[in-house]
Amino acid sequence: MTDPRVTTLRYEQPRPLHPGRLAAALDDIDSGRWGIVLRSAGFCRLATRLGILARWDHVGSAIWIDPQSTGQEDATTAQDLALTGLDLDHEGIRLALDAAAVDDDELIAGPHAWRRFTDPLPTWPAIVEEHP
């Protein structure tokens, strides 16, 4: 069975995500402003948690962003997500997630500055957060 109102958006972004802005973007997306995201999954990187590739797993209003691996700071994967839902505004979702990525000035400031970003997301086990 297919329904033309159900679509999937693939989102890719090489820059890490600012966790404070990501939390706000997730609230906007969950509000239904750009359609109803029913399921999303993939991988992401948070600017405040350098060297850790995270698994993104979302269904309904529940989302888990959990550490997948450490010590891969030079890995090419940053944001690689698939979002499936009803009446999705692909461009609106892309813009919301792009706004959560580090901007040009933050990118230039580098990882040392990123550690000072507000990070309202749940903490990960200490052993995972330790990195060189």
C-alpha cells in the first residue's frame, strides 16, 4: 500500500550539530510545523561531543541520540539521516536542521570553542565521553 502523502527525506550535512539549536529544531519538527515525522534514523555528530559518532533513532515523539563509536574524529560521516512522515515539507525540515549545524563563525572558531556551547541533550556514559 502506498500513499502519496508519505515521503522520506534524506538529510546530509558535513558540519557538526550545535546541541542547543538541535534541541530547538527537534521541538519545531515535533510540533508538526513541517508535517508529521513518524520515524527517522541515521547518524550524527554533536559539536560538544567531539570524536563520537552517534546513532539517531526516532519514532513518534521519542528520540534517542546515543554514542555509536569513539576516536573517529577524522571520519567523514557527520549528519546522515532519513526522515519519513506524512505531508513533509522537505525544504522546511532541511532548513531547520541546517540552522542547527555550526555556522561559519563557529566553524572557524573550532572545537575548542564548541566545548562551551549549551548542551541540553541527555549526557552519555562518562566512559564514552572520554576521548583524546
